[in-house]
Amino acid sequence: MLSALATGTFVSLALCGNASAVELHKSADTTLNLNVNGVAGAFHSQKGYAQSETAKAEGRDWQEGFITYGIDLTHTLSPKAGSLYADVAWTSSGTWGQGDAAGFTTGDERHTHIEHLFAGWKSGELIPAFGTDGLDVSVGRQYIQIGDGFLIAGDALNFGEGVLGGDLDRGGAYYLAARQSFDNTAVIRLGGDQGWRGDLMWLKSDNPAQAKPEMAVGTFEHVTDDATLGATYIKVLDTDRDFAFLYPDREDTQVYSLYGHGNAGIKNLFLSGQYAWQEKGDDSDENAWYLEAGWTFDEVAGSPYISYRFSRYSDGYDPLLYGNGRALGTWFQGEVAANYAGPFSTNARIHQVTLSVTPSEQFNIGLLMYRFDTLNTDSGHLDGHEIDLYGSWTINDHWWVMPLLGRYDPDQSTSGGGSQLGDSSANYYTQLLVGFNF
């Protein structure tokens, strides 16, 4: 199952709180900030899933946590010369208890490593045709997301010691995706927040669980208040031969993608869709696509929101480094299915219905419902249903809490080609997350 995995849950969870920083220094031209944020989580799964050599049929209780701490600097040269910026931060992470439900972690993971180390320059008013800061050049270790994360949402797969004897260990905190920055990048962004814009990127991963891919990425899009339409091209330039067995056909893969999202000028409407076509390194062709529509009832108390999405991934599709770019459930479809049981955004057809209500600015309640169908059952039978009920409470500018209760109901256990160990009865899954930003 390793070739189908990615993670990035915390991308959406971070939105529960308001990012903030402690200002260490401020002058007319220079600002220096201290940034500290972290998440702790407690998890329970009644069932285990056959994704690693340490997976077990019985239920598991485990805890995860991380803290990221560092400083960022901005310095304005002049309106015509633009500004410089830099960021450096470390992440300390760990998993405790019995390890996660799929056995990717064992509970013995502890690790501290540099997370951000990048610098850049923004053009200010130097190039009027591009607008203010219409040219942005940066290099170094940083988080990169393409669109809403359908293809790339950081380098966020965080295995522990439970896989291949610990050879893929990044320090645990598998669900929270404690580490998300690419090891090295070179990024050129052209254009502002509106109109025509594009990106040229070189991304290098140091993640052994992803076979350490090196990628070239280009995007081109048109942005208005009502809609964004765009295209993405990705070429996997290289993978690490020591780990290439995890993704034997990833090197030389090319991805061509078209996407769009917005409200088409109708205030309460949300529309989104994307199509990705892959030419893989073994000369096979694969594809993935989705269509989504949602509506906000803003004249009803709590502004209820409902949406439906259909997504389909061909049976040999490489999901690359996808993640939750918009909200919980964006591309991690099902808290149990997407993280432990599968499918992992390949060889699947997925129906998703989302319901949410916002009683106040600080509190949101949501319900995520899924149906999973396997396209090619020769290598497994991961059909099933899942329902996840969650709440998110922003206590203040610094603290947030998110409880979640899930029910995952697979059609088959491992004896019938599924991934759930022991039997195919329903798994009741719970988690409680607490996060802070300072």
C-alpha cells in the first residue's frame, strides 16, 4: 500500500486557529517575528488495518504531537527595489502509546529537525506590469502547495518505525503530518492575486517514503473574484534508487492538469473540478478527476452548507503528494479510509457528501459521508462506507479544539481482499485535537 499513500491532514486543521506571532523587533523597514505553533492529539480505533508489518487486529490507542518554533524576517529595501524575507524554524514531533491503526508508527518515535529554512525577494513596485509584488523569487526548505492539494500539498507523509524496520521514519505524528516542507526548492511566482499569473518551481523531497522525488512544476491561471481557471504541468525528474522500489514507475512521470473553482457570479454557489492525466515512467497512461458543487444557505441560522463531490482515480494512478488544501476532507476522503484503511486516492471511485453549520464565528459542526468503490479488485477490495462527525471550536486567537467521531464500515476484511484485520464489522473511531498558535 505504500505507493498509494500521502498525508497532509494538518494543512486544514491549522485553519481552525488564527495564525499569530510575537513581534520581536519592528522598525520602519524591518520586522522580526517569533512563531510558535503546535498540535496534540489523542486517537482510538477499534480495528487495525493491514498496511505494515506491525499492524494488529485489535484496537489501538495512541497520541501524537508536534511543536514548530522559529523566526521570520522581512526587510523593505524601497518601494522600487522591493523587499527581502526569510524564515527559519524547527519541528519537534512524536507518537506515543500503541502507534496508529495501520501500524505506520509504533509509539516510540521522537524527532527534532529543521522544518523551514528559506529566503526570498518580492518586487514591490519595480515591475508595474506585474502589479505590487508581482515577481516573487524564493529558495530553500519550504512548504509548497499547488491549487487545493489535489496533486501537491507539501511533502507531508510522516511514517514512523512501523514500516520496513524504521527505514522510512520521519519522527512519527503520522496523522498530524508534522513535517510538510520540501527539502529544497526554487520558486518563481509571476503576477498578483488577480488576473493572469503563474509559477515555475523546482522541488526536491528528502522523504524516503515518497522515494525522494525531484520535480519540475509549472502553473498558469486566471484569477477573478468569481472564478479561478488554470493548468498545471509536473515532471518527476528523479527518484532515489534506494527507495525506488516503493514507486517503480514514478521517475519520468508527467502530469497534465486542468482545473477550475469559484461561484460563477452566484454568491452562495461553489463549483470545483479538476482533471489530471499522467504519462507514467513505464509508458502507461492514468488519470484522475473530480466534480464538486456546494451551496450555502446564508439566510438560515448558522448558514448551513451542503456539497456533493464525485472523484475517480484510475487503477494505476499515482496520487503524488496530495493533501487537505481547503478543509477537513478535501483530499483525505474519510478519516479512517484516507489515513489507515484505504483507498489512498488511487484505484477508486468515491462519492462524498458534506454538511456543515456555523452557529457562531468560533464554532463549526460538520458531517462528512463517503461511499468507496474499488475499480480493479485484482489487488484488493476496499469498498466501504464512512461517516465522520466533527466540531471545531476556536477558543481565542491562540487556541482551538477539534473532536471527531467516525464510523467506518468496510465491505470486506482481509480474508475477502480488504484491509481491516479480524472481521468486516464497523469500526468506531475517535480523536481529539488541541492546537495553538503564538
